[in-house]
Amino acid sequence: MEYIYQYSWIITFISLPVPILIGVGLLFFPTATKNLRRMWVFPSVLLLSIVMLFSTYLAIQQINNPSIYLSIWSWTINNDFSLEFGYLVDPLTSIMLILITTVGILVLIYSDNYMSHDQGYLRFFAYMSFFNTSMVGLVTSSNLIQIYFFWELVGMCSYLLIGFWFTRPTAANACQKAFVTNRVGDFGLLLGILGFYWITGSLEFRDLFEIFNNLVSSNEVNLLFATLCAFLLFAGAIAKSAQFPLHVWLPDAMEGPTPISALIHAATMVAAGIFLGARLLPLFIVIPSIMNLIALIGIITLLLGATLALSQKDIKRGLAYSTMSQLGYMMLALGMGSYRAALFHLITHAYSKALLFLGSGSIIHSMETIVGYSPDKSQNLILMGGLKKHVPITKTSFLLGTLSLCGIPPLGCFWSKDEILNDSWLYSPIFGIIAFSTAGLTAFYMFRIYLLTFEGHFNVYFQTYSGKKRSSVYSISLWGKEEQKWIKTNFRLLSLLTMNKDKRASFFFTKKYRINRNVRNMRRSIITIPNFGTKKILSYPHESDNTMLFPMLVLGLFTVFIGIIGIPFFNQFNQERMQLDILTKFITPSINLLYQNKKILMNWDWYEFITNATFSVSIASFGILIGSFLYNPGYSSLQNLNLFNSFVNGISNKLKFLDDKIINVIYDWSYHRAYIDFFYAIFLSQGIRILSELIHFFDRQVIDGITNGVGISSFFIGEGIKYVGVGRISSYLLVYVSYVLIFLLIYSFFFL
């Protein structure tokens, strides 16, 4: 066991050769590298699989013998300053390593097909491999300065991947927005690191926690300054995990390719903020005000994310706000001190949300097969519907992820979210009410996305040979008003495009297509309509290839069975018969570290658990029921019942003012992102611009004016003197005497 720990530092660099070799190949052998571009996915998956095997072995060792292993070496030593690097292996590191590698491998396999027609295929895999390397280095870091180094590398990869399609103005603006927003948090993180180094004189986690706890217990530290430094450290987690008020970058980050959203903006990178909060929790836990602030920001974020997801038309933006809300649950758990619940939800949510994003990518991939569909249309929920007939496997996978996120047993997120809900109620009844209400909203908007996507009829209009337009659009708005739209389309029914085989090798699937400006040329013939001797072929969505379905099926298995690690079982622990689960036993060293090496034994009351779970599942079921009544066309038949009609009419008459005013306010609030982006655009962007113009005016008119005035004055003085200096002594004497007389007159006037 000691042997594997000693050489575990190599885990960080196993995936690094792929981006280096791709860069070298494009620099020196561009033609050959591009012709063999499909071969690079194989080493990417292979090397990350090796990292996964190492990580799994480390996790098994941690479960069998829970411990913390730290190895450091000095890089720079100068008087009292020593900069050290190293690697830390503990349960938190093992959890993050398994998450990064398992999700990363599945996303790489998925991306081989999804990005196969993109001209930036090589660039995509180079960025992905470098991101995996940076993320592994981040979670294995042993000190704050090392975390900050990999923190910035992860942010750089996120910037590059969000703006991957940089020719699109929306993608270019999105990556810039993400960069600027994260710089705010990263600057705070840097200041916090420097502040705690000044307080403790160390950056290593073990020494930092011990020294700071001793200083606080002996009252030898300025608590106000320490609180400020702790908040600055937490600011980095706020930005990276899209917490309020630095959450505005995450929905726009959906402009990147969908596999990026699954890996970076759902499962790993945004979880880095939760990882940082969990890593620094022994530091925060001795400052009650910071713990309360973390819980407050978490509860605001989870409620805000859920309300903003209610009216989103873009499927990926809806999932992005869902991610923001679930990250708020994790941050709330950290603020309450529920270390186990936060990590548990981090695990279950990562697999469930990765499944949902890959499912949305499969939907987008299939919608792009429709002739004339642009990227904005292929992600629009309003233009979907009835896809369950065309993409049944994707539909099943998406439904599993939806039910898990709603908290329906026995899926993964049920076990973790239920624990956070119970802890929030014990922490504060107000927080508990908000958390439970948000769970109902989560079930509502997730089933809204699911029903608008898969149920009903396919919402595309085709021009038939008779000139009539067929419509199957049926929708009920979020606010209860029935509306039927006749969306006009001028799609020209093109014939089936020829599948041209490419000569390039493929490691994961046999179909090969040419690159054509980021647009997939796959069309499938569904129906042939005779039209005066000619044939028109209509194109419908179809199921994705096996290499895209395989990662979704694996993630579906994780979603179903990952909750097992949180189910308690009988085990002999500390000479007592206790009910423990695998996760609790796994993270025991971390729990003991948080609570000053006290043995924390967690009892499990099954009666209390079933009671609380019944309440939380009932709330989720109520949200699903409301969403089904509003968005499932199958329930439209209920409107034929007199009882139902009378009930609806009575409610609408009594609450007419609610329907007209309050509902519109809620809709505008959600659709316009709570006006936070407008606030930033007006008061921050415009304010900074006005301030810059004032500073520019002051610099040009005052600073430059003084400098230019001195120069002009010197010019005129010089011009005057040159006429005096004629070489005559009498003239010099006259000037000298004149200055003396003037000086004497002034002196006598003021001093005599």
C-alpha cells in the first residue's frame, strides 16, 4: 500500500502527453496529424483509463484502511520563505479522482462521434486532455498555492472550451463573460491565500489548519481580519461553482459543445468550488459567521436557480440553471457542516447531470438532422415534442436522470438530496421550507423539460404536395394558459444527402462522414410523398449512434445504483455495533479531522428516515403532477370533463388578478434571469465605462494639461530670454538691477 502511495504523484501527468503530442504534430506534421486525427481519441481514453484504475485502487485502499497520505518537497527556499509542492491522498481526493476519470472517459468516447464532423476535432481533444490533467492536479494538491496554480489552468481550459466555436459571436461573448466573472472570484482567492499566509506563515493544509485553530482558540488572531480572509477564499468557490451573485456566466457557457457542458459545467469543474469548500472546511468551521454566510449563499443560489429554470426555452440553459440550483444544495450542506451530505450529493448529482447533458446532446444531434435546422432551433424546447418515438433509448436515459434529480427513490439523488433536506430543516425551519419548496420546483421544471421534449407530437411543419401545412404543435404555457401556435416554416424539403465515407480511421464506430462546417450531414428518410411524378423525402430525428448511446447507458447504471454507497449496513466499527454505510466509513478520516479528531459515529434511524423520505417524495411527486397537467398533451382529454372545466373556471375567476399580474411578474422575473444581468450591464459595465471616461478626462485635461503647460511656459520663457541675451554687459546689468529692485519692492511691501 505504501508503494502505491509513493508513486501516486504520477497520476497528475499521465494524461499530459496527449495535448503535447497533438500540438507537436500540428506544428511539425500538420497534414499527417489531420489525416489521422481520429486516432488521437484512443490514447486520450487509454491514458485517462489508466488514471481511473490508479484512482480506483487508491479508493479501495482508503476504504479498507482509511488514512491520509501526504508527500511534499521543497521547490524554493529563501530565508523564512519556503515554497513547497506535493500531493495529498485522502477520501476527498479519491472521490474527486473517480468522478473526474469515470465521467471524463465516457465523455471522451461520446465526443468521438459527436465532434466527428467538426473541423476543430483535434483542438477539442487537446483541450479536453489538458483539462483532465489540470483537474487531477487540482484535487491532488497539498497546499493553497498549488491549488491556485491548477485552479487557473482549469479556468483557462474552461475559457477555451466555452469559446470553442469562437466564430460565433455568442460563443465569443460567453467565454469572455466566464473569464471576467471568474477573475473576480480568483482575485479574491489569491488575496485570501496571501492573507492566511500572513496569519499562519504556512500554505500547507495540515499546518494551516492546526496553526489557525490554535491561534483562534488562544485568541491570538484578529478575528475580523481572519473572517475577511476566509471570505476571500470562499469567493473563489462562489465564482467557480456559479453561486449567487457570480452565477451569471454558467448559462451562457452552454454555447460550448454539449460534451463540454456534461464534463466541465455539470460534473467536474463547477464541482471544484464545492471541492475547495470541502477542503477548507476545517478552516471555515471555526468561524461561525463564515459558515452562516456559506449556508445563506447556498440557500439563495438553490432557490434562484430553480426559479430561473422555470421559463427557459433552451434545453441546455434549463439544465444549466438546474446545475446551479443543485450546487446551491451542496453549498448549503457545507455551510451547515454536513460534510458527508455535501460529498454524497456531489457524487450522485455528477452522474445524473452528466447523463442529462449527454442526453440533451443526443437530442440536439438528432434535431440537427432536420433540413434547415440551425443550432438555436435544435436546442429550442418549443420546436421539439414527440421525440420518444424517434429516440427511445435517449428518452429512457433522460427520464432516469430526470427522476433522479427530482428525488424519486431508489435513484441516486434521492438519497443525497433527502439527507440535505432533513439537515436543513434541523438547521433552520426557514431554510428547510425553502429547500423543500425548491425540491418541488426542481421536479416541476425537470418534467417540464422532459415533457416538452419527448411527449406530444413532433412540432415541425412540413409542406405537403397539396400545399397544406400540417401542424401538431400543442403546448400549455407555464402559467396555465392554453396556446396553440402555427409556426410558419419555409423549410425546403431536400432529398436525402449522400453518405460519403471518409478515409480516416475510427476507433469507436464504423460510420464515417466528411467534415462540413460543423454541420452534421446525417439525414434519414422517413416518408416519401408523391408530387406530380416527383418524390419528396422528409427528415425526422433519429437515434444516435452506439458510441453516443454507450456512455449514456453506463451513466444510467451509475444513476440507478450509485445511491447504494449511502445506504447504511451493519458493520463492526470501534468495537460497537453501528449502522454505517460505505461513504461514511470511507470519509471517516476527513470527518474526524473536521471535528478535531473526535470519533464521530453516525446513528441511522430507519423510522425517521422513512418518515422524512415520504414527505420529500410527496413534494417531488406534487411537482411532477403539476408539470404533467400543464405540459403533457395526454391530459388534454381531462378538459372535456365538466367537473374539471368547472373547477378550472372557478379558480380562474377567483384568481383572475393573480393570473394577470403576479403570474406575469413571475414569468418576467424568470425569463429575464431575475434582471441580474441587466443590473450588471447597467451599473457595473456602464458604471465602469463612465468611471474610465472620467479618469481619461482627468488624465488628458489635468495631468497632461499641467505637463503641457509647463512645456509651453518654458517655450515662451526661452523665447523671451533669447532676445535679452545679446552679449552686452550693460543689458545684463539692467536686467539684474531690475530684478533686484522688484525683489526689494515685494519684500518691503510684505515684510516691512
